[in-house]
Amino acid sequence: MKRAAVWGVLCVLAWAPATAQEVWEDELERADEGVNTPLRKTLPNGIRVGIQQDAGAAVVVLTTRVQVGWAMDPPGLDQLAHIVEHAMFRPAEGEGPGYSELIAKLGGHTNATTDADETVYTTIVPSRHLDTVLAIEARRFLRGLEQVSLGDLATEREIVRQEALQKAPYNREYRHLEAELFPVGHPYHVDADADLKHLERIRDASVVAFQREAYRPDVISLGIAGDLDPHAAMKKVEALFGPMPKPEHPAVSASVDRPPARERRVLLESRAGNSTILLGWVVDGYGDAGSHRWRDIAPILRIWLSGRLPRERGITHVSVRRRPFGALSILTVDVRGVGRIDPDLVVSELSWILSQFEALGTHRDGLDSLREFREDATASDWAGPVVNYDDPVVLARYLADEPATSSGRAAVPESGLVHLVKKFLRLDRAVLVASLPPEVER
């Protein structure tokens, strides 16, 4: 459906009543067609494995998800989990090239990211090298950091410090947003004005001990997808990762509560003469039933908000994205522009859009139009029914850890998109952070 038609639908007031259940039952049938169910298994030592064949791919992607993140950093040792992530790419003394160099020689690439509750390592190589990359991955996880040189650990500590320094000017508004969404005392609270002096207190022994104690097999999951034989790949995984010793005691997993939502505003002075306006909410985590719906809601809101905000006001960028924050997620509206932009303008236009979004959910024609527009807005987000190589973090969760809620677009709450918007995206519960240049005196 053309975008103009969608805007026309927003203005129609005489739709026939609809039941959301009928709409979502139709969608479930379509979403289940052609889904290639992954082969899943939990090894005796606790490692969870999910393998999915995608014969149309020329590559395989290996995601190793460790349910250990910066929320587990000991007091006074912030960034310890992040340093461990970096150190895992280093070779043991006398071992030869590091992990990244080995993968590059295979014609692939590798990366990793540390979140509040998890660290995800991603490797993509031509499919013919699957056995080799599994062997390399198993070797570094079985040996840990005991044999990595102290000089390499010191180097990675400095790299983490430099990364933080480089990102600080760009992350300032987001750090303030996160600090307000997760108040002091919450496991995910961050200090918006923290310095990096704590990195000097992190010693090599702390890095080695943290990895040894935290990287247990029962908090590790392997996700493998691409042009492969799932059963042969599973046998290889069992042989390579099976020797990792099973812990004597089960891992302790603490639940993370959603913080109370209330409206708050933070005003900062822009350091570049431009404006950045963020609105944020804490929403479903990736394991929740409504999780995948936010991938649909975000691009719809972005397109509608872009159409409403006047470019003549200096607005140059509008985005809406949902990103994981441990067991929860943050949905953020990000508006940027040249000069001073009135935050109330953004709030007003977003308020109108949210009210229209809610109105769509009360009529069959509105829901049908919303479904069509969603399919157009999110078409580029999915590579096939479920395998999305552009988002390996989501892929890692889907393949090995979330079979009940991750069958592509089939995982929906009972009342769908509109229910989630009404439940979470209330402006009287939003945190607004605005970085604005000084007002010009007239």
C-alpha cells in the first residue's frame, strides 16, 4: 500500500468493528509458512546449541552467547566484562595468530559486543570453513585466559579505555537517558558522568579470574546458521565443546524488575551548536512474548514521525529504535537537527501519532492497513523467515535460547501492536533528554 493511502486511512472514522484475534490468527498462519525449524540440543555440560540450515546462504554465522555482561562487574571494577570480551580474541602464549587473524585468513570476519546481561561473539565465514571455525572457537573457550600474556591483557585494557573516550561525546545524551530510565539501585543503572579512573584499578589477575568463574558452560549458547548439514554440525559441536567441564553447582540467575515509569526531563547544553532530542521507554526484553513486535513498531513510528516533523525547523535526522538492555529493552525516539529545536514540538507530533496508532486498532480496516504498512516498513529487516544475518545478537538468542517466542513474526501478544503501544508508549511515562544550544538573545 502506498504511504499516502495509509495517511488517508488515518482520517477515516467509519470503519467496521473488528476483533484483533481474527487479524492475528491470519498473521500467524502466514508467519509459520516456510519456517525452517532449528535443530536444538543442550549438551550434558549445559551448553545450549541451536543450528539452522539456510541452503541459500554462501556463508555460515557462528554466534557464541555468554550470559555475562557489565551488570556483573564487581563494585569498583566497571568495564571488567568488556575487557574480558576483548581479551578473548588474544592468543595464548606461543599459540600463534589471534582469533581475528585466523578468521581473516579464512576469508571471514568476527566481532563481539558486551551488554548488561550478555556478551555475544559473532563469526561469519564461507560455509566450507565451518569445521575449522568451530575448532578455533572451542579452543579459545576451553583454554580461557590463563595462558594469555599479561602484556596482551594490558593492551586490551587500554583499548577499552580509548574506546570509551572516543564514544563519550556521542553517547552523552544516551547515558543520561539510561541513567534516568534505570534509577540508582537498579542493576542496570549507569552513572551518566562517570570517569575512567576505575580502569586503572583492574589488574590482570582480576580479568583472568572473572573469565574463569563467569564463563561457565551453563551460561553459554551456540547459534549456527547457514549452508550446512545441521546433524553433522551438531555432532561436531558435541565433540569439540563437550569436554568443557560441567559446573558443580547450577548458575544463579537473578530476575531483573522493570523500573517504575514516570515522566522526567533532562536538559543539557549542546557542545556542537546542534540539537539532540531523545525520548525513551523501558519495554519488553527479547525473551518476552511481545518482543519481536517492537521490530515492527519502531520503523512505523519512524516513518510517520519523519512525515510530521517540519524540515524547515532544521531537523536532519529522525530514528526510532529498540535496543537490548540486559533482560529488558529501551525504545528510543531520536531527533537531531541544526540549531535549536523545540522539544515540545517533537512531543506534540509524537502524541498525535500515538493517538492515531491507537485509533487504528479499533477497526478492521485500520488493522488491515497497519499490517500492510508494517510489511512495507519492515521488509528490509528480515533475511528469510527467521535467519537475519544483519542482527547476529538477535540470531544468537533465537537459535539456542528462545524457541517459544522466536518463530519469526509468529510471536505476538494477544492484542498485537496496538496493545504494546498503549501499554508502554505513554508520554506521561517517557524520559526526555534534550541537548540544545543556548537561546539566541534578540
